Amino acid sequence: MRVAERAGLVVLVAATLFAAGCSSSSKDASTPLPTVATPSTVSSAVSPKLSLEFRPVKAVVSAKAPIKVVGGSGSTSRTCATLITPASARKPSNASEMLFDRRRAYCYLVGPTLVSGSSVDSATVVYDTKTGSWGVNVHFDDDAFLTKIARPLVNQRIAVVLAGFVQAVATINPGLTGHTFVILGSFTQNGAADVAAAILGVAPSTVHVAGGS
């Protein structure tokens, strides 16, 4: 996984993560987000505006992997799925939170929010010809991503979190510039429209779509 700069865009390449590394796949492109539906037709209903966060990744484990929990009368073995931070306890300032990926297959231990979606002024749907998949083109109206992530966190992993679920993870490459970032993953066109709509709090049918066949 990487963040690569192409034609002035910083591309966040989504992944299915596991403890030893990461990989991407387009075989499960129809898998919907747990909080954003992927309908057969794009809805005209207004989507609730969901929180978008960029957070550092501390660890990644399979949701079924046993984890030793030490405390109380001794140590017990549990899966990370039982350690997910409840929604009521989540805060952008929390030093650590355990979150699911959007398929609930992996758990991510993430740090505090470095950049939020408050500085996003647009989100559109784009088609990436190199990967043959749909993505969400996110544009920031300030330098928050550059000053808080791209420059100080070179070679570190960053999670793209939407509504409490990790949507993508990328490693920050050196020398990134620009205010436009593309989140690529195993999205259908409608799924990408749902994500863009959820970021902006608008109807998916009003989201601009560029490219595709």
C-alpha cells in the first residue's frame, strides 16, 4: 500500500489489512459499507453527514485472531472483535481506539485524529483507469493534510476512517503536495457515490461522477 502522487493528486489506496502487511483486491467490489448502503440505483435521499478522520495506524490484527488480555485475576485470550471501542466512547482526541475495517474482517488500533473532514470542501466520484476501480476524490480547502500528515509522517501508515470504520490505509511517501486526495478501494460506482455523499451530507444522486465506461 502506498500514497502516490499522480497529476497533482495524492492517491490513498484502500486495502484489506492483516497483521503482516496489506493487500488490495477488486474481487469483492460489491461488498457494501457497513454504514453506507450500496444500492442498485443511486438514491435521491439526502445522506447523513458522517465523520471523516485521518488517524495513525498503530497495529492491525485479524478480527478472529486471539489476543492475550492481562489484568484483574490473570490473563485471558480474546479476539480483537471483543475489544472494539464502542461508539459512545469514541472521541477524535482519544490516544488509542480499536476500530473495524468496513467488512469487519480486521481490527485497527489507531491513534488520535490528525485531520478531520471539516476542511473538506468537495467530494466527487472518479474512475481510476490503472486499477479499474471507482474512488472518491476529496479536496481540502486548507493545508491541514499536508502540514499534519504528508510532511511529518513520511513512511508511516494512516487510516482513512469514515463513521467509525476504517475505509483505507496508506503509507505516506515523501514529497507529497496538493490539496486533492483520491481514496481508492473496492468500490462500485454507486458505493463510491454513497461514500462521497456521506462525507458531504448530500444526496448520492447529486454527487459529481467523472470517468468510467
